[in-house]
Amino acid sequence: MKGRIALMSILLFAMYGSVGAQSATEDVRFSVVDVTIDSGGEKLAAYQVQVEDAAGKATIVSLEGGEAKAFRSPPYYDPAAVSQSRVIIAAFSTDSDLPRGRTRVARLHVMVPAGAEPDFKATVHTAATTDGIVIEPVVSCEMGG
């Protein structure tokens, strides 16, 4: 008898949960925002970047690391800020194979209300090459998917 009750509970939960999930996502879309840094000819060893939706429409729901081995792990960030339209991300690497030129350092997963057009901007707070030498890279955001 307990087994039947448990099975019925699981089935009802699964059925009810899928209906709730469907209606919750009808008014939003999910997308990604790639954050890239172009360090020119310098090796990128560390960075701190602020990323925000200037329109204030999107909500950052999670983030992941970049494409280069040195920055493949997710960057450091304030978890409380992730549920906002703005986040400061930072990372450093002592890897011997640091990226040069343009590289994706992070991918933000965002939730956007239907019909809204977010406007993601990035600002470099600081960046450095090996031995802590400060560089002035170009940072950009590109919304995809």
C-alpha cells in the first residue's frame, strides 16, 4: 500500500511539475552572453570585468568558464549578484599556456522576458599579464542562442 501511495505521489508530482514548468517559461526566453577579452599580443593571466544589461531587462541565472584552458573553470563572482542584471567576474591563471588575442573568458546564462531586448555591456576593471603587468584589453559581450 505504501508503495502505491509513493508511486501515485511521484506521478502526480511529475505531472504537476511539468505543467508548472511549462507555464513558467512561456513568458521568458533563455539565452547566453559570451564575454570575450582581446589582450592583443599580450598573454592574459588575470582579469576583473563588470557585465551588465544596461536595459535592465535580463536576469543572469548562471555562468560558466571560457574557451581557453587557463580560464575553463567558471570565474569568481558574487553569487548574490547573479540574480541581478549585473555581475562582476574575475579570474586568474598561473597556467603556462595563457591565451593571447581574443578569447571567450565566460558565458553567462540569462533569462529574458518575452519581447524584451537586453543590452549587455562589459567594462574592464583590471587585467594583467604574467608578473602582474597591467594591460588594457578590449572586452565585449555577444548575445547568442
